[in-house]
Amino acid sequence: MYLARIAEKGKIRYIIRQSYAAGEGFKSKDLLDLGHDPTCHIIYSGNSGYYYSAELEEGLAAAGATVDQTHLDEIFYEFLKPSIRRIIDGFDRGRRRGADKAIDAAQDPPDLWGFDKRRFHYLRFGLSDQRHIGQVPAKVFRTLHAKSRDELEQYFLSAERMLRSHEKPVYVALIFELKRFVPESKSDQTLQEQLDAFFIARLCRINTDERFWEGGPIASSLHPYLTKYAVMYFDFDAPRQSAWQAYVEDFIDRHRIYRPPDKVTVKLEEAGRLFGLPWKELKKLDRGSLSRLYRKLALTHHPDKGGDSDIFRRLTQYYHMLLKRKE
């Protein structure tokens, strides 16, 4: 069983659903509509005592679901008091160890969609480098096993609420593999327009893939579960620029081996001569000391004070370069 959240005229309606095996995959069905306030089904009796309403248990039983306290705790976890959640967390660690052993013993873990694995991997580990995701053990993705498409999307809907605004464009660029974008030099479109079209094409490919939606009805427009990604791409922190830039910078950082050429070394020595300090000592100065030294030399070399304009220009250039390094 799992809790589904359905947007409805500015409010969220909560429905308990259940995934069940159907052929080679899984489908879902509604068990009980909780309305807009699931907390009305939690009854507290003392500081750490609580139980669920008879209406809830009877409703699930009438729907053919076996009522289990553990499953109910998972469904209502975010609506329970913090003190009770801490107690549940203590017991849950033991259950997770048992689940890990079950996954380890599995002979044939189910195949998972790359789109799901990329989403889960980033949300779980926060890593933008997924070059070796194909080598990640199946047990890492155990949360995604034996779930219908609806349950998976509800899981991601809940997990993605933890993303910060600046993370969303990077997240979308990662899960839709925008790093695979290759611009066409002969195209009349700008680079950004080509990237936008690439993203939209990948989004639409998932939207119309019957296998991804497990044979369910294909929406005539963008599926509600995918609409959020279009919003993340176009509306958060100028993603059309920052998402691509994040991938470029990540690629550069992973391949960065800096060996300054001779002409750069000469410039570093020149900077030391202009400031009157060896380069190694100059790099160790804090921002305040560096600024005071620069102002002192600027008064000497400024053209208005009778100094050499070329020396003043190079002195200022090296000053800003050093400030940037210290950031």
C-alpha cells in the first residue's frame, strides 16, 4: 500500500492505493479515499500512544486489503507527531536490515527503466556523475522493486519535494541526459533553442511510451507526472543556461589537470616583481593585506600621479586575478 497525492483545485487529495502484479508488470488500484486531511484518522492516547481509526481499518478491509500496522505507519509517517516518528525510525532500522538480506538473496532482480534509476540515484546520493550507474548493484534500487508505475511516480513526487530551487535544473538535465545533446552547426536555431528542442523531444518520448506507463491510457497532452519536469527546466533559476553550464563545468572539473604553460609562469613571476614579493608569498596574502599593498603601489604607478600607465594597468590586472583566486 502507498499514499497517493492528487492535485485538485489548489488542494491535495490523499488516496491509499495498492500495487498488484498484472502480467509481467504491476498496476495500481484505489483502496480508500482519505480526503484532504489524513490526520483525522490518527487517534492519540498519551504521549507515545496512538492508533488508527476504525473507519480507516474497516474501509481498507472492505477493499480487500490486509491491514498491517507497519504499512499504516509508512503511509501516515509524515502526519505523525515527531516523537512517534523517532520511535518508528528506531524499529525501522531493523526492518531495513532484513530487507537488505532479501534483496541480496534475489537471483533475478527486475529490470528498471534508466529514467527511474537516474532519478533515484540523484535523489538518494546527490551525485551528478552517473557514468557508472550501470554497475550499481541491484539492491541499491530495492525501493523501486515490485511497484506499479503510479506508485513509482508517487514515490518520486514525494522525494523531489526535498530538492532546492537551484538543484532542480541540474536534476532535470541529469535525468533527461542533456549531456547527450549535440548541436547542429548548420541549423538556423540558436544553441539554446536546439537544447530546448532536445529536452522536449526526450520528454515527449517518455510521455507517449506505452511500455513506460505499463499499458495504461496515454494522455492526450503532457502527463501530470511529467509536467513538473517542464516547469523545472524552464522556470527555475534560468535552467536553460545553468543546467547546461553545470554539465560543462562538471566535465571540465573531472578532467582538469592544470599544467601552466611557460608564458603563464612568466606572467606569475612578473606579478611578483610588480608587487615586490615572491609569487608564493603573494598567493598567501589575505584579501585585506593584498588590497592594502595594491593601494600603496597604485598611488605610485597611477598616471595621474606621474606613474607609468602600462605598469598601472598590469598591476591592476594581476590584483583582480589574485582576488578571484582567493574567492
